[in-house]
Amino acid sequence: MELRQLEYFMTLCQELHFTRAAEKLGIAQPSLSQQIRLLEHEVGTPLFDRIGKKTMLTEAGKILLHHSYNVFHELSQSRAAISELQGLKRGTLKIGVLLTVVNYLLSPTVIGFHSAYPNVELSVHGLRTGDIYKGLLQNELDFGIVFLPMEHDDLEAIPLYKEKLALAAPIDHPIAQKAFVTLHILKDTPSVLLPDTYFLRQVINEQCRSLTFTPQPVLEMTTMESIINMVSKGVGVTILPKAYLDYIDNTQIRTVPIQNPVITTQIGIVHRKNKYLSAASRVFMEQLISSVKDEPIS
């Protein structure tokens, strides 16, 4: 069994389509099929069910996929340990960060880290929470920044800070003149919110349910930039992290505090348990934690 075959196998597991997997790997489709057949011969059982045009993992395939991730995890661990011999003179660092905080939270740390360690290849990916978890478990990310609490047997969390949510209203809206609002504002005021599948929306929904109503936005959008654009055009109000609203400093909207109750979320660092944290990971985490302590987000 060769590592190359496992790499091909894992890519096919992601795509579940021989042609797409071959294109992603940069090889011919017949070559991929041959390597998968050799791998199946090696393990002595089919790894995929081929039903018409559909390709599906067998139970044996699922078992091999789980252990394949562990194999490549151990390889990455060894590379990280060996790279320690070079200190921070080279290496890579891949971080998955919530889309809601990627700009205002990480910029100072990224700039400082790159200035101090220019030969470390740093990649910051703005992702949703589920994609960050997946990237960590598949060893595609070194660590992530997510909403807490987080409960997963293979992941460990480090709390960073709490941030407040605030209301954003068009600058000429009557609500923009208020000193503060309560969450009841969503009951009778047109709003633009993230979809129900997003963590922030779930927080808002939960708080609204405790007040015996469910928010009914006139529009749902998947990016904060698009939501702010709609708010600035007078479509409705929204609720987003105060730190983000302060960061963008849009002159067409006004940020209004939410009280009774104040709504907060917890942001934290998450990494895979028992993963060898490289010097680059440790130094970046330390600098990030220090920057949050020096300049609290909210």
C-alpha cells in the first residue's frame, strides 16, 4: 500500500466521482481507476460501490478513510517536529477563522507575525464553523477560531474573549436616534439577518424565543457585507457583532447597543487534541491572546 494510493483514495472519497477526482489530482481518469483497483486488491475488499453513475463508500472504505486521515496526521506531526529544528526560519501555518471576525481580530497579529517571521508561509481562511471543524479533523488546518462552547471528542478549545452583539440601523431611521434598544425591536421592525443555519442567527433566535416571539426577517443573506449593504439602503435593521460594526465604520448606518439583556458570544481557539503544535502555531496563538488582552474586542 503506497501513500500515493491513499492520497488518491482520500480525494475520491471527497469527490465521489472518478472524473472530478482525477481532475483535482491532475491525473488521467483511467490511472486513478487503476490505482483504486490496486488498493482494493491490496486490502482484499471493495472500497467503493459503483451503482450506475453513482460512487459510494463501502463500510470497508469508511474504515480505511478514518485510518488514512490518521496516517497523514502522523506524517504532518513528524514534519512539524522536524521543522522545529529550524525554529521559525521556515514552515507553514494554516488557520481557519470565522468570517465574522477574520478582519478585525486577526489583522494586527498577522501583520506582526509576518514581519517577525517572513519565511513562514501563513494562510488564513475565512470559513464557517463546520468547515473549520472539518479542516481540523482532516489535518488541513493547524488551528481555528470559532464560536464557543464547542464539544468534540477530538478537539480542544481555548477561550479568547466575549463580544457583544449590537443593532445596526440606517442612519436616517428613527431607531438610529435611540440610546439603546431591546431585542423586541425585531418583532415589529423589518430586518435583514443571516440564515437559520448560522450560529449568530441561532443565538438571536434563541434569545427571541425566550421573549416569546420568532424573528421574521424580510431578507436573509449569507455575508455580513451584503447585509450591511441592505441596511445602508434602508431595507431594514440587523444584529451583528459590535466589534465588526465598529471596524467597518459605515457612515450610512448607526450602531445601537442592545440591552435587557445584553447579548454576547464567546470566541475561542480550537485545535486537534494530541496534535503536535508547531512553533509557528504556538507563537501565533500567544501573540493573538496577548493582542486580545492588550486591546479587548468589546
